[in-house]
Amino acid sequence: QVQLVESGGGLVQSGGSLRLSCAASGLTFRDYVMRWFRQAPGKERQFVGSISRLGGQTDYADSVKGRFTISRANAKTTVYLQMNSLKPEDTAVYYCSAAHFYRSELQYWGQGTQVTVSS
């Protein structure tokens, strides 16, 4: 059974930092591209960023570029999202997802973790 468990969310003041973690189990972690998404109340889920299987390539939404950094530790089957210079508009539930690098039917989601940035 595949599980993705996010942690590290919370309440932080504007300009602060948080580091989210997503621990994966039940899959061959290195075979999966890992992505972070977020969803604010009343809005659609939004892509935040992604990291390639071995971590050599990352991609970010323009809204977080230069502030957020994705990394992964394959030995720990964990992906991270370091969020700096947080803004109130970053407030959302953050989700990690795992997508198999060639089997498109294999995609999994975590349950999400709440990030709230106060002004």
C-alpha cells in the first residue's frame, strides 16, 4: 500500500520560513517524480514545484521561484519543500504527489498539510 505523509505545516508570520516533508512508503521511491501542489480555500489546486527522480532537475511555479526549494533524499524516501520569505498568499493546504516516471497510471497523493501565513 502506497502512502505519502506530509508534515511540517503550521502557522508562520509573513517573511518566515517552513520546511515541509513528505515521507513515502510502499513504492520504489527513485522511480517517481515528486511534486508539490497547494490548494487555497475556494481555489483550484495549483502546481508548486517538482523534482526529478534523482534530484538533478527541479521546476517551480513562477509564484514561488526564488523562495521555495524542493529537495529529496532517496535513501530516506522523503521529499522536502523549503519555503522562505513566506507571504499571506502562500496560505493553502500543501500536497505532495508521486508520479511514476513512465507508468502514467501510477500516481499517488498525500493527505495534505496546512500552511497559514499571517500578515
